[in-house]
Amino acid sequence: MKKCYLFILSISIALLNSYGQSDIEKEIISGLLVEEFTPVINEPSLNENEKNLDQEDYCLIIISETYKQETDLRSGPTGNFLKSELTNLDSCMLNDFAEKNQYSVKIPELCLDRIKLIYIAKEKWNEIMKEGGWPSYHNNYGHIPTINISRPGINKNMNKALIYYDTKSGKLSGSGFYLILEKANNSWVIKEKIIAWRS
């Protein structure tokens, strides 16, 4: 009976690691969004209307499932590029990233200061692009950027992570990035960032 409980427990842990996101992954994704997209507050203005405009939330559309990496980054040109360009990247991070991003998982609801997140399913995004493309997207969402985020690959000490995200707001307005984040003073901050592609 004890073996049965241990087996069920080990399966549950494996499923959690495979199909859900841990608290540390949520912290890293939140850190990335805060670092990259928190609006800068301008100097205080005498004009109250200008002050209110400066302090509006920044709006982002998030694909509600994580980015799925099409190639295994542990080998090949992209992996070699990352190894040569990201000085803080180690094999543990890269292996963890490659394992986790073979499939997509649901991104949890995040609550961030000054950033308003609108979640959209991957199927809905694909449907918009197939049916009407960017004109249809702009009719529904204006020029709010859409963000697609990977699961982070975390190092052995659980204090550095490799993550990918891309942002698009039009046919010729998109970029993808690989970043290394590091935990400092209980916050995840960007240590390194390289561009993967641009349209």
C-alpha cells in the first residue's frame, strides 16, 4: 500500500512539473514583464491631466499558453549562438529550458502593478491571423502588443533563468528575444538580453 501511495505521489509531482508552472516560474515571468514593460513615470507635471496620462497602466495581450520551442536548443545553430552570446548561460539552464519548452502549458493569471494583461488563447490568436490578419487584430485590439512567453529554464542554484519572449503589434512590427534573468533582492532582473529575430 505504501508503494502505491509513493507511486501516485511521484506521478503527481511529475505531472505538475510537466504540465503546470511552479511559483518560481511565475516569479520569473512576472519579473520579465515588469522589467521590460513597466511604463516610465515622467517628471511630475503641474497639469493634472498630463499627470494622470503619465500614470496609466500599460496594456499587453498575452498568449495564454507558453511558447513551444520548435528545435532543441541543446544542439544546432541556435543553441550554439546562445552559448556564445549569453555569458551567464550554463548547461543546466539550457537543458531545463529545452525540456520544459517541448510543449505548451497554461500561463497563470498574473497581477502586476502598472501593467494590465489581457489573456488570449493561442487558437483565438491563430483564428484572427487566419481570418483577417493584422487588420482584424487592429480592429479588435488596436495596436496593443501581443506577447508570447516561454517557460524559463532555471539553473541548479535557482537564482538564474533563461527565458524567451516575442512581441508583435503588426506585420512588420515584431521581435523575439532570449534573456537571462537573475534573482536579486527578492526580484528577478534582466542580466543579459539578445535579439533572436526582428520583422
